Amino acid sequence: MTKIVYYAAISLDGFIATSDGDVGWLNKYIATGEDYGFAGFRASIQAILMGRATYEKWLELAGGKTGDTPCWVFSTKSKTSEIRSVIFTSAAPREVVDEMSNKGIERAWLMGGGKLASSFLSAGLIHEYDLAIMPELLGDGIPLLQPVASQAELLLVDSRIHPSGVVQLKYRKREIAGN
């Protein structure tokens, strides 16, 4: 089965973006030139998963470049992309993970947003959380996860403190016998 990794930068108070979806507050951390492990992470994944709003922001900021990496964009609205590697879908997360598994994809980056991540969490599909905690309080915004009725027990597998004050935490879903 494809391993899903939720890789995200978050404020100390748990937000991935401001209320209007802006992620410009991250620019000062990017400007430090620190990699925060991103290059190694990016090299380890074979697919990207994101919600429509994240996709639109990604088009605005990065031109939607995925190279040859397939990217599934979850949306309730039927849409197509001019970018060959982008696939719009209204399928449930489990269906898309099954499709990726059938294609031999081993690791996928769950890019966002919080609602989509919560649907993957509810389905028990997130295997790793790789979070960069930024030394900043936003006070309000889009949370890392929406409230969900499910729980996940996690195991800390790595932690790093970067010179900029960013703390990187990597958790893996604790496997329970029988699951």
C-alpha cells in the first residue's frame, strides 16, 4: 500500500496558512536558505495529493510544476488541468490510495490542506507526519487538521532544530498488532 506522508510547515499555534489561505508568512524562513530536509523528502516521494484551494495557491506561487510526478487534486467540481501530470478527482481518499498502490507508487506527499488531511486521517491513511514548526504565532488561520472523530497514536522518529528556530518533527503512525 502507498505510504502517505503529511509534510507541512505550521505556526506554533497550529496553522498552515492565514484565514485567507496566504502562506506569505513562510517567506522569511525560506529566505534563510535552509532546506529543512525538503530536498531529501521531495526525492523520496512519487506522487502529490492536495485539495483544490491548495492547488490554486500552488499554481499562483509555483506555476503548478510537478515535473513528471503525478498529482491528484481533490475537488467536488469537475475540472481538468492543462498540466499533464495533474489529475482532478472527486474520489474518496481510499480509492485514490488504492489507485496509486496499483500503479506501484510507494510514497505520496499529502500537501494539504487541513480538510483534506483530516479526511485521510479519518480513513486511517496517513503513515507519517513530517512537520516544520515555525517560531511564529498567527492567532488564526487554516488549521493543520480539522476536528475528526478518529485518533492516531504516533511515534516520534526524528527531531531537528534548525538555526532559524524552526523545529522539525517527524512522527510515524504506530502500528498496532492486527492492523
